[in-house]
Amino acid sequence: MKKVFLSALTIILFISCGSVNRTLFGTTEKTLVKTVAIEQDCDKENIEVVDSVKGLHGATYSLNVCGERMVYKQVGSVFMEESKADKKIEELQNK
């Protein structure tokens, strides 16, 4: 019983790791660029990831999108423009 618990705990900790989560659920910079290209109507070639801060539960990306600076956040397994992500998180916290 103790071995099963420890194995389950190890798996949960491994999956909750930010880098593993990003890889398993496809939340990579390549996916980010595709998402931004569609949302901002900008060719992928004109999108550059300038900076990124990656943590255990998500990431924040600074982008150059067709000459305009934008910030996107990874929330779970999706990418959202920073203002929309912050608003959604606030709504969830107030429930």
C-alpha cells in the first residue's frame, strides 16, 4: 500500500512539473506562435519570442507581434493574452 501511494505521489509531482506539463500538453513556444498568429492575424514569420519566464504552473512570454510588443501567459494548457488571462484568473478566484 505504501509503495502504491509513493508511486502515485511521484507521478503526480512529475506531471505537475512545468516543463513536463508544457511538453505533454503541447504548450510549447511553437504552439504559442501558432496561437498568436491566429489571434492577432499576423504571419508566424513576423512573431518573435523576445523573453520567457517559465515556472512550475505556467509561463509568461514577451513577444514581438508584427512590430507590436505583447505579453501572453500560459494558463494550464492554453495561451492567453496577458490582460485576458489576468481577468480570467481573477474571475475564478472570486467564485
